[in-house]
Amino acid sequence: MRRTREAIQEGIAAGLQLGGQIYVSRDGTTDLEEAFGEVRPAEALSTDHLLLWMSSSKPVAAVAIAQLWERSLLGLDDRVAEHIPEFGVRGKEIITIRHLLTHTGGIRMLDVGWPRASWEEIITKISRGRLEPRWVPGRTAGYHLTASWFILGELVRRVDGRPFELYVRQEIFEPLGMIDSWIGMPVDTFHRYAKRLAPVFDTQAEMPTRLNWSSEKRVTRCSPGGNGWGPARELGRFYEMLLGGGSANGVRILLPQSVEALTARHRTGLYDKTFRQSIDWGLGFVVNSSTEGGKSGYGHWPSASSRTYGHSGYRSSTAFADPEHQLAVVILLNGTPGEASHLRRMRSITTAIYEDLGLV
């Protein structure tokens, strides 16, 4: 994997990140699992460090919803207000679970107050909010940063009874052996991990500046669409499970039909008002949109097949599965450069992976 290693090292040399982790597997067999550079100045980053997934966390919530759908505890076309009655006000009455998963719900830019506010305060604030002006749920599209994912997390809590962070640990992470993966980490666990948590650095300026994203509140207060933490290899197991039709190492998380439903194109050709371009979506997953022009950091897999699905995180991460090649890829970097620099480095790394594997 010479080209891949060189592409990552080039980013480190250019100051785009201090370091990072990469995991690549085909047919469930690991091709590459390595750590590069530094976790913080003068300290090497290892494959055992936990890195922040950012919005690469979002597909976990989609899988949780699909599990509840399989158990007939909810329907994808249920109105959200059927399960969270207080949500059904101010134009939000017709929003469905499918609308949330496809970013067509219309509660896009609401400041939810995380991590200052409690879970209950956040759900109350979202529920009291209004539908975005001139928005037609299901027909108007725009990437929702956080609000819809808190509502999906609350749906899990209402129909299952467990808090979202406990549900995903018990129903997804632990069965898959993702023992170091969390979305909302207990406080005692946060302190126990301590030095294994990799901080993120703003690398837009000449000197990298440490961001507060690894602070106690931001790690321990659950944000279903944004504060997943774990090593790259564990997020890789999540995608290996999806490539396996919902099963990995003898453990079934989803039925094959549910995986197909999540990763099919449910939103095609709609202009995204957040990213200002057309991006195709499954249910909680981006479906490869490189053929659409690929200006967004959320579908930048230009060498991957058209069936590729996954998600990326703010200027730092990407994770995807390419079913045509039975390929799972996770890239987690600890620096957030400018958008253009980030897109170039991610395209360089992902293209190098395909070249190294002889898939281009």
C-alpha cells in the first residue's frame, strides 16, 4: 500500500494533520491497519488511540433505527409525532422518520445547545422549533447537522426504553467487538481512557491549534450524529458487517434486506441547500455522488463504484463500503484544514487505496 502511505505522509508534511489512522479490508481480510504521525506534538499516534468520527457517526443511528424497524417497533414512514407527540407542532406534523434519515425533514440549522444543554433540554428545544420556511418535507433537501439526529436518538429511547448511547453499545458495538467505540462515553470511562483520546487540531493556520473537541462534556454528552469515538479498525468492523449483509464473525446485527434498504438511493438528484449541489442519499448514508461533481466533503470517493455508501465527518474523517469490491475503508485524521485542502487530501488517499489494490 505504498501510494496510500505516501498520500497520508504528504498530508502530515504539508501540515494538514499531525497524524491519523487508516483501516482497509477486502472480503473481511485486513489489507492495511496503520497509524501515522503524532497524536499530539512529540507523541506518536498508535492504532489503539481513539479518534473522533464526527459525522461519520451518523450511520450508527441509521442502523439502530433499522433494528427497531425489523422488530416492528416503528415504521420508516411513521410520522415522528406518532412516537414523540410534542414534536408535531409548528409545521413539523408531517415529518416522517424517512425524512430525517434522508435530510429532507426541514429542521436543518437549529442550534440545539449541545453540549451545554442536557438531552432533555435539547429534545424540548427541537420539538418547540418550527419547520424551515418554504420547506416541503420529503421534497426539499439540505444536510441536517445535528437536530434530526437527536430526534432519531430520542426515537430509539422512546420505543426501546434505553438511552441512545447505551442502546448502540449493547446492540451494535459490543456484539461486533467494537469495545473501544462510543457515542456518548460514561464519565468514568472518559477518565480511564485519558491519554488514549486523540485531540483534534485546527490546521488552517501556520501553527496547529488544539480544539476543545476532546473535552469531557464533548466526549461524554451524547450527540448521535457527531461524537462517535473509536479506533479506525472498529469503525471498519461496522462496515464489514454491512458488507456481510448485516452479519460479521457469526454475529447478526441486521437482516440483509435492511442493509439493502439503508444503502439504496432514496434521495436522487435533489439539490442540497446546505452543500449547494446534488448529493444522493440512502437512509442515513451518503451513496457515492462523485459522478455529481463531487465538490462536497461528504461524497468524495471518485475511484469507488457507484454502489459505494458511507459517511464523512467535518474536515477530518471518512468511512465507506464498496460492495462491488467488498472493500471497507476508514480514514481518521486529527487535523482540520480548509475545505479545499481537506477534499484534495481525502481524494488523494482514497484514490491511492484503489491504485494500490489494482482497482483503478
